Amino acid sequence: MFILGMGFFGQFFAQSLKKEGWVVTGTCTSKTKKKQLEEKGFHVYLLDANQPELSTLNAMKCYTHLLVTIPPLGGVGDPMLQHGELLRSTLLDGNLQWLCYLSSTGVYGHYGGAWVDEDYPTSPTSELAKLRLDAEEGWLNLGQGLGFSTQVFRLGGIYGPGRSAVDTIIKQEPPSEGQKMRKSRQYTARVHVEDISQALKASIYTPSSRGIYNIVDDDPAPREEVFTYAEDLIMKKWPGRTSSNSASAASPTKKDDSRGDKRVSNMRMKRELGVRLLHPSYRSGLLSIIDQMENPFHCSP
């Protein structure tokens, strides 16, 4: 497995595959990150996606499976697909059999709370979502043109150990821009890293001619509800240890109708890939995260 982009999910998936005996290599963008990943036992290439080195591309073609997690850049688009012809010619005579691009459910745009599946028209409203859609088409065309089993996974908001509502409250982190955007939404798609991982493995072992899958859980609950539950879990496990800013992290801002509410269906994932969600709701996902946690307050007086 070659993973373009060893970020939060890329590292989780790489670790999961290594435990099953896979050879895994990935890329990152800084020497500091490369050193950190190598200390964790990963083989990593430094990659400037705007100017990829031929040696990295040549290494990539030696692998049988390619996962692309690198997001598009504003004003640029998918940085790797800028070099589409070079990619195509390099991979043409390689060993690749399978390719998956990780996209986002943000490509659907506005649906007024309706359920949407993969056959619904996409209507992205932000520049980033439009660039995601372009990248989907680019990677599908590249992979299918070269004869690989090629998928696009449209992910909900990714969470897991170290990156969840529980972690945000405990660490007293200010909300990210994406979290601020989701505050006012009635519905929010999300998915636990373990379920993305099992969906990818299902795609590998059950090759499909179908190109696009929604990878989300069964419960598109609003962010406020998720944070309220997370705070309750923390209070029960470590009484009196909730964060002073957890309420502001969870509380919705003034309703913004420009944010497109929708509920995203995962029926195709279940039906065609045979995925049975480990965490069908944020409740089981957050519970599993907090159950694995050491006491984060043990240094406090």
C-alpha cells in the first residue's frame, strides 16, 4: 500500500494494515513529520505535490495499492493531478491494481435536510468542494483509464482516538474553521476511522466496478448533540473535570442558511461492500474513545 498523505487517517490506516502484514509506505510534506513517522516505524517519502520527484513516482508504481488522501488546494486544485500525464506515464507499466481517492460529502451541496445517495446530483457551494469534485473525476479517469479497480470514498467528518469531541473538550481546543461551519447545521455526516478502514479493506477484497461510495455512519446528528454527549461521558468518568469552553464549542451559532443541511445515505456501502459499521452512531464511537483513554487530568492539582 502506498499512501499519498500520511495525515490523521493515513497513519491510522497504515498501522492497521501493518498489523495484518502489509508493506506500507507513505508521503508527508516536512522533514519534522517524516522523522516523527519514521520513529513510529513507517517508511516515508518527502513529497512536494506541486513538484513531485520522479524517484517518488517511480517508487509508487512498485506498489499494488494506492490511497490518495491529499486534499485539493485553493486556486490550484488537486496538486498531484496537475501532473496527470506524468502520473499516467509513470504508472502505466507499474504494479498498481487498486486506487482509492478520499473525498468529502461536501460535494453534494444543499439538500434542505433530505437524504442523499451517490446517484443524487452534486452541487458543491464552496470552492474547496468544487475542487474536490474535480479531483474525484480526475482520479477516477486516471485509474479507470489505466485499468485499475478505482473508487472514490465520500467521507463524512472524520473522528477517532486523538481527534473527537471528547478530545476537543479535554484539550480546550478552539474550534477549527470546519467545526465553526458545522455549528449551525441540523445534520452533520461523520464516520469513525475504524469504519473508514474496514470500508477500504472491503473495497480491496471485493473489487467493484462501481466508482463512488458514501462512507458515513447511520446517525447524522447535529454537532451540539454530539458535544453534549461527549461532555456527559467526561463528567461520568472524571467528575468535575469538564472544560470551561466546552459549552461554547458545542453551542450553535446563529442559523446560517448558506450551509447546506443534508442526510447522507450509506446503503450502497453496506449493500455492495458488505460493511457492518463498528460505530453506527457517534455514541458508540465516543464511548470507545474515552474507554481507551488514560486520565488526561492526572497532572492537575
